[in-house]
Amino acid sequence: MAKIYMDNGATTKPDSEVVSAMLPYYNEHFGNASSLHSFGQEAADALDRARQQVANLVGAQPEEIIFTSGGTESDNLALKGIAYLKKNAGKHIITSVIEHPAILNTCKNLQDDGFRVTYVPVDDQGLIDPAAVEDAITDDTILVSIMHGNNEIGTIQPIKEISKIAHDRGVLMHTDAVQSVGKIAVNVNDLDVDMLSISAHKIHGPKGVGALYVRKGTRLESLVKGGGHEFGKRAGTENIPGIVGLAKAAELAGQRLDDDASHVTKLRDAAITKILGSISESYLNGHPTQRLPNNVHLRFSYVEGESLLMLLDMKGVAVSTGSACSSKSLEPSHVLTALGIPPEQIHGSLRITFGRENTMDEVDYVVESLVGIVEKLRAMSPIAPKH
Amino acid sequence: MYSEKVMEHFSNPKNVGEIEDADGVGEVGNPTCGDMMNIYIKVKDGKLSDVKFKTFGCGAAIATSSMITELAKGKTIEEALEITRDDVAQSLDGLPPVKMHCSNLAADGLHAAIEDYKKKQGTD
């Protein structure tokens, strides 16, 4: 049977070059980067090189890269790190209703700690109106955190514009760029952000490692207390193999960005056109053009997403859904809800996220499979119109 | 996550469809919640001679629908009313805990169809 992975928004296959780069740091160069002997210095050198490589991918300086355990920790560090440090200057944070749970639940946590959070809405294509951010800023606002590319629907936000608004009012700007880094050109100076979250496993790197870009001069309170690692912003002996893996993935992502982006854009556009053209009452979720190049997010009336996902899996195709039935919480996707999509249609949503290894033949196979599966489920559905 | 039995009934559900001249129809669930089930029954000599379903929902919802039709077919009305949600889940070698409540509607659907049948009998 075919084995086709089209869930690259969930995680990506580590590149073989990434794995090869990591192995020596398990097998031979196991030193602690804080040790002064030669074992330690090998690790410290690797750490320095890695910091430079990750900085290169986003146009940063190496000393502006803080290694973390992943995107979630980076988001936590950005929000709580600023909130705890600036709590006497202000207690108001602005974010959006479609953020990743790493941001939303951190915000809830901060609300419990006495901070005030404004969640700006999105339009029916998932775009934030920068004016809504501007209107929400008060003298008490210390941070704006808006994601770059949405993990579900792929909508890309006008971060540069929002950063300008924040900075004009003296407010710091963070963006969760976990889904956009490595997919589109991301430059911290162009976006004019003070902090930016990165995850390794979304760019063909290993799981359990990520980074937070923190602009020079931006102070934040470390959440993990211990030694003076990562410029005092994140304690703990560095995960050298993971960090080397992230760095290699970043280097490859930078080299391949143009090729990868044009490749997945072709797959994305072909998939959208073919599916919408061959399945009645199917719709695209998110923005038609302001979207991540690898993201296809659709909904099909009268069918439920978990069933779609499982039948596709039986045909060897791995995708994901926003249906409540597939989530641990049994809550329908907060992102699709924010777009104003009715609940029964949220249940019928499907996300396909392409990676560099997918092919046009695979797109054709998925389209063909999907046509049959939707037909089968609709024939079974009591809410589908009878033919 | 799902047992082999669930996967079997999900991928090849039994007795899918409507019964045009059904003696009773049970409608349970709600598409807003993600699961909706219609159970159709045909009654002959006090027994369920035919049972079919139409379901909008997840793998568990479809599998339980398929299973209830198999469990109920040929049973007397009284026997069919004794089939519980747990019976359906057990016949499928269990359901994931999160699915026990929301997607395990098939027994309710069958009972609703029988109620509908009884009501129609009473008004005839």
C-alpha cells in the first residue's frame, strides 16, 4: 500500500543530513559545553556554530538566539519572560483568537496571575486587522504577540504592519513563526519583531528543540532557573545533539527555501483546484493567497473529519482534521470557530500540509482517494441531500 | 486507538441506508456535536425483520451504528429494547473512553426507532 505523509504541519521527517550531523554529538563529542577541557570545548564550538546557523536563517545575530526545548517553550518564555519582568510597567498583553495553544494557554495562565489579555478577532479568512491591535493598545500594554503563519488554516498575518503599530506605542512585539520559518522567507529585521519562536521538528529537524529569537537589548525573565546558560535567559545544560540538528535543519531550510516553496506551492494550488473542482460542496478555509505555501485546508459538507482522516489513512495517506471528534478535548477547532464556520462544517474539515518530499503523483492519488471517500461517507450521512 | 472490530465495522459497515417504508425511525444526536444517527426498523410478527442506519460522525459513531443493526436484527421488540450502550461497546471489543459518551448513540437510536414504531401502532 501507498505510504504518503501529508501532515507536515504536525511534524516533518528529519532530513538524513540532520540525523548524520547529530550522531557524532551522541557518540563521540558528548562533552558539556560549560566544561573547560577539550571535550567541553568541542561541544561549545558546536553550540557557537549552531547559534550562527540558526541566526542566519532569520537574519539575526547569534547572540540573539536562545535555544529552548521547542516552540511551546519559546512561546512561554517570550510571553511570561516579558510579563514577569515588566509587571510593574504594565499588565496588559494583546494576542489573537487564532493563536496556537502554546500562546493561548500561556495567556490564560497570565490572566490567572493578574494580567489582562485582549484577544483580537480575525475575519472570515483568518486575517487580523492591524487597526484592531492599534485600538487595543493602552498605556498598560507591554506586549503584542501575533502568530506569523497559522498552524491550521495557514493564513499569514501582516506582522510587519502590526510590529510598527506596537513599536510606535513603545510596545514589544513577539511572533510565533513556528509554521512559517523554513516555508517562506522570515527575517526578524524585515518583520521588525523583538522576539520570534522557532521549532526544529517543523523544518525537518529533531523534536524537543527550538529557539527564541530575542532582539539585542530586550530583557526578559528566565523561566527555567539554574546556571547561566543561554545568556542567563534559559538555564540547563544545552541539548547539543538537538541543537546541532536544529542548526543543520536551519541551514538546509535556508539553502532550499526557494526550491521548496515553489515546489509545495505547485502541489498546494493543484490540490486545491482539483479537490474543489471534483467534490461538490467543498470549500477552502483560510486566505486564498496570504497562506503558507504548503497548507491546504478544506471542509466538506455532510461528512465528519475523523472518518475522512481514518479512511484516508487506510489508503496510506496521513493528514489531519479540525473535527472535535479527533481532539482529546472533544472541542471543535477554535481557529475554524473564529472564522465563523458553522460547527457541523468544522467537523468536516481536513488539513493537508505538504513537504519537500511530496510529489504531484501523490496529489493525484489523494484527490482520487478523497473523491471516493467523501462519496462513501455522504451516502451514509443522514444530513446529505438525497440524489 | 480503535479496536480491530471497530475498524472492521467502520471500514465495511453493515446495513447502511434507509428503509423507505420503515415502521419506525429513530433520530439521535446532532450534527453540531459531530455525531448524528438515524436508525430505521421494519417489524414483522413482533420481530425486527430489518434494521438499517444512516450516520454522520466519527469512526466510533459509524461502527456502533453498524453493530447495532447486527445486534438488533431478528430480535423481538422486547429483546431489542434490552440492548444497551455497553452491549454495543462490548460487542466492538470496547471503545476509547472519550467516545463512550458522544459517539455511542446507537442503542439510543434503536430505542427511539422502537418508540416511534410503538407510537405509530398506537395511533393506527
